[in-house]
Amino acid sequence: MLAIPLSSLLAVGCVSSSDLDEIHSKLSDIQRQVLELQQQTSSKDEVAALGERISTQTESLLKSEADVQISLEELSRQIEQLQANLGDTNYRLSQLSQQITATNQELMAVRNSLGSNFGPTAASPSASLTEPPDDPQALYDTAYNDYLRGNYDLAILGFRRYSANFPDTELTDNATYWTGESYFSQAKYQQAIAQFDTILTDYPQSDKTASAILKKGYSYLELGLIEQGEVQLRNVIQQFPGSDEANLARQRLGSRGR
């Protein structure tokens, strides 16, 4: 655009040096404006590309956050399952520990019995059944050993005899509880519930309370009384939330989809 006027001016011979300087200045200004436009266009492209990168990174971060959340939830579920399994294992270990103790006591009783048989006045079996026992611990251990061996009728007789002769000892509530367990093992669930109820009414501070509620719930479930059974399992969880019995109750409810 400037080339034509410039050539015309030169042709007519009336162009001064100031006119040339002004023309050069205008050309420089135009070139500067063109460069600025080019730079602005480049900046816009860079901004658009940067926006796309930010959008992609944001989506990636959101997806990663969602994946992490899912992983945490799965990890939490696995931890809960492990805690429940650990509770069951601890309960079984406790039961085994009791069995080991009972077995040791049985061996001591056998040794004592063998020693007394060589004495001059060994008591007859009929006398031991009719006369009140002198040693409550021996009576309890004998009944408990019968329970461990699966002699549930003998165990029930022994525990009932203990409860009748020694109603106020530290083991009376245990004898009542194991009477219920013996009935439960025989599938006599109504009788078992009656014994577990005795624990809850007569020995509310017993260390067998949680177990009694749990096995009472199991008994109801075995009888097909689902609602009553689940109520007892929830009672265990509510009253003894951190106990092994509560973990077993949660597992039983979970297996039923509750």
C-alpha cells in the first residue's frame, strides 16, 4: 500500500528527507503491530493448549481420587472381616485354653484317684453319688470333662448337682451356663434357652452373660424363631460391642444378609 505512493512521490521529484523518515517510521510501526498480532495469536494457541492439558490432568486426578476412595472402602471392608475372623479365632483359642485346663485337672484327678484307691478306706461309687461331695472343684471338673468328651447327660447331672450343692460359689453361674451348652449340643434348644435365661436373671454380672445371650440367639434360630434369634444377636452387639461374642453375632447376622 505504501509502495505506490512512495514511487509516485519519487517520480515527481518532490519528496523530502523528512517525508522519507515519516514513511519509514510508519513502516516500522506497521511491522511492530504485525509482530504483536503474531505474538498474540501464538499466546492464544498456547493458552488453549494449556487449558486442554489442565482439563486432562484434572480428569485424571478426579479418576485417581475415585480409585483411591474405592480402594480405601475395599481395604476397610477387608479390615472388618479380618477383625471378625480374629474375634472368632480368639474365642476358639479361649475355648481350647479351657479344654487344656480341664484336661490337666482331669489328669490330676486321675492321679489322686489312683492314689486313694490304694488306701484302706476307698469310698464306694454308690456312696459318691448319694452323699454331698466334699470338693466342689472336683465335682465341677468332672462335669466339665464329661461335657468335653460329649457325655452330655452326665455333664448335665454333674453341673446340676454342683448348682444344687454349691449355689453361691464363683463357678455356680458357669455350671448353669454349661448345663445350657450341654442341652444345646443335644439339640434340646428349649431347655438350653431356659438355662441361658437363668444366667441373665440370676447372675446378671456373670462373665458368661455375653455367651448366654449369643447362644440363646442361636437356640432361637435353630428353632426357626428367626426374629427372636436376631434380636438376641443384636443385643450381644449392643451390650458387648467389642467382645468375641459380638463379632460372632455380626458374622451370623452377616451370613443371613442382615
